Amino acid sequence: MLIVIKDELGELKRKYGDERKTRIQADANRELTDEDLIAAEDVVVTLSQRGYIKRQQIGTFRSQRRGGRGKLAMLTREEDAVQHLLVANTHDNILFFTNRGRVFITKVHALPEASRQAKGLPIINLPGVQVESGEYVSAIVSLPRFEPDHYMVMATRGGKIKKTSLAEYAKIRANGLIAINLIGGDELRWVGVTDGHGDIILATRKGQAARFHEDEVRPMGRDTMGVTGIRLRAGDEVIGMEVVVPVQGHRQLAQRGDR
């Protein structure tokens, strides 16, 4: 009987055998979360100067020729303008850095989805983003994961610079964390992500600039002040930071500063 069963199974294998169509995963027994039910797709995130934020499907914007007029990305109120715009995945983490050196975190899919004509939701109404009076979001970074061999590079208006491992930001409390200590009325203005092999460029209002390899800035913990990135003359201030990272034999800009 066993020989007959073996022969019949062998015949079935030869006749119907093909590759498995299902996948066996190590975490197949874990419980489903709300995020598992959300499609992973790229979206456009915009934040205005007055603090209105929203996300839109990237398909909302079609490719245009060089002379195209473009499309309205966000309807803003009088004396308002789009301050930050980035493309992120709905499953990414999005970090909000404020001028006072604090950082908050949420998921991209938690941002309100709205049409191109909508102005969005005030960022102070987002869960986990507790911006105080006089405080505003000065930089936004989206991350799929917190890789320990990558770094967050921060620059202040007063010329301070700081580099911290991404792993330091993996667990941020609901009321935020201190990203950098500031003194003397200084403000955190620019944040970029590096892989440890990039260059950093700082430019000032009076036309000065400094470029150096990020190895010259040692990694520090979150609750620190950073070091001097550029020495400023009287009345001068930093107006932009760029992170230049090597890509396939050349270098590209990873984070834009103010123009």
C-alpha cells in the first residue's frame, strides 16, 4: 500500500508540480496592525509657513514639458506660502524638527489626505506634534527605517552643526524629544540625512561659505549642543545648508537649504 501511495504521489508531482505561489514568513503569526491595512504608496507632503499640512497622491501631478505652467500643489491663505515639500511613502516615519531644537514623529499615513485645492490641517492638530506658541517646524525628514550607520545632520542659524546616529531617534515620546540644545536665541533651521561619507556645505547671508567632510564632525548624543560649523562675522547668519553625498562616482545634493 505504501509503495502504491508513493507511486501515485510521484505521478501527481510530475503532472502538477510547480513553484509555491504562497510565501512563508517568519512573522506570519504576528497580529495585524492598522498600518498593515494601508497601501504602501508614494505621496507628496506639503507644509505651509502658517503650519497647514497635507498629503496628496503622487499621481495628482503629471509630468509636463519644460514650458509647462505646472499645477497648484496647495491652496494657501493670504500671506502664506508652501515652506516644505517632499515625496515620501505612506509607511515612512516623518520627523518634524522645530526652531527650538525639538523633534516630533508620526507616520506619513497619519497625515491628512486632501485635494490640491485644500489648504490642509493645522499641524498643531496632528497627534504627537505638540508645537508650542512661538515655535514652528523648521525642517522635515522622512525615513523608512532608522539605520544605525546613517546620521542626522543639523545646522543652526548661529553656525552650529551636529551629527547624531539615526538610531537615537527610533523611539520618540508622544510629547517629542530634544534634538539639539540651543543657547543665546539660536534656532535650528536645517536637517539632513547622511550615510557617513558626505560633505557638508554651509552658506551665510553675507556671502561666506564653508565645505567640509562630515568625518570632521564627530557623532554626538541627542541632548548636546553640537560644534562650530562656520565662524560668523558680526551681523552675519547661516541661511542654508546642503549635504552632498557620493552617488555612482559623482556627488549629489541630499538636502536643500533656503534660497
